[in-house]
Amino acid sequence: MLPIPSVSVCIPVYKGERFLAETIKSVLDQTYRDFELVVLDNASPDESGNIARSFNDPRIRVERNPSTLSQPDNWNRVVELSRGPLVKVVCADDLLHPRCLEYQVAPMEADPGLALVASRRHMIDEQSRVIVPRRGLGGLTGVRTGVEVARRVVRNGSNPIGESNNVLFRREDFFTVGGWRGDRTYIMDLDLWLRLLQLGDFLGLPEALAAFRIGRGTVSSDNAEAIYAQQRMLIEEIGRSPYYQVRGLDLTVGRLMAPAGRARRRALYTVSKIAARKSDDAA
């Protein structure tokens, strides 16, 4: 049996053939080497599985579901298949900076009181060009308590922490809080981060160590209104929770800021679509 790695990087993939090779390469190019890469093919009808198996690297383990699972179930399954005590989930079209694990693993190993380490990330288009650099973690760099983070999330009215690719968490904590929730499909990441922060502190790194792709046909681009509705619901839920100690002023600011967050997302998708059309025309 292979030794247990320090970190498991997990890629759940369904119909991801267009960007998957670039995503896998960004993981394999990490300066930190003690990791496994678990790719879970969610019964994709395209070449995703074959692309993943084409990499000749002993750190890669490719698994396949016999039938297609829902996104939350598939994401829970890929973490179940992981072996490392630290876990990062990367979507099949996103990217990691070469030093992402190097910067994130060290503080998690040094401080058992940390539940999450997150970084800023670039927003990129379908050609991997940066649309918005160094996005996220406004007011959340350095070590923060779960209460501090919750108040900032509520005031932001959106997701200032970011998606799964720029976050590292503990596998044991993941199962303690119940993993990804199936009834929160469009805010699975933020919902999980807040539950994990009931178990420990947060560290926000100022570096941009990942890239989140804004593309046509993605879950984020196709479900903007559902994302907005679920984020509003989560903000109200956090505001009512006695654990997070959110103040009335925080909630008022969050309600006012939520439409601005939706407008920012719409602008990002518009810029990406324009860039994609220009690229198509040039081709």
C-alpha cells in the first residue's frame, strides 16, 4: 500500500474534457510534492476519464462512478476517496498557482487550531486570461475567528472567501460537519466554510494562489439568480445563528450589499462572454 500523503487534491469531473488537462497539469506542477491527486470521473460521456488516465504520474489516482451522481454527492464521494489529512477540491476547469500547496499546507501543519486556509484568486476567461486579478478576502487576511469571518461574509453579501480551489481544509473536520450539503447546490462552498469555522480559525493569505474560470455553460454562469437567492438565504441564516454573533448592523449592511454582489458577478460573466465571442470570431 502506498504511504498516506500529506495532502489530497481532488478533482470531481463531469464533461470536463476541454480544460481538464490544463487543470491536472497545474496540480502536478506544484512545488510542494507530498500529495495525491484523486480524479473522480462522474460517468462522463466525453473523454474526461481518458484524459485523466493519460498522465503518467504515480501521484494520480483516477476513479469512476458507475452512474452519474448529483454534484454534491459526487463532491462528497471524491473526498471520501481521498487519503490525506488535508484536502483541496479543484473544479475541472480551474487552476492552481505552482506554490499554492506550499503556501497553504505549512500553516495548517504548524497550527492545529486552523480549520481553513484560503488565498486570493484570479478570475480567468476561457482562454485562461486574467479578467480580474487578486480577487477575494477583503478584510479577511491574517488569522480570524469564525465569528469575525461570519460577520465579514454577512456584510459582504456574497462569498468573500472564494471557491474550493483556493481553500485548504482538514479531512476529519469535513466529515465532522457533514460535508457538502445537497440542498445548497449553488452555495456549497460558502456553506461548508462557515460550518468548518465552528471547529477552528481561518487564515487568509494575501497571495493569489488559484484561478477561477468564468466560462460559458458553467454552473455559476447558468444559475446566477439561484446563486443570489441561496446566498441571501444563507446570510439571513447566519444572522439568526447565536454561534456567529452577527450584529444587526452587519445584517443591514449585508442586505444592502447583496445586489451589488450580484451585479459584480453579472459583469464578470459579461466580460468573459465578450472575450469568448472575440476569440471565436478570430478563429
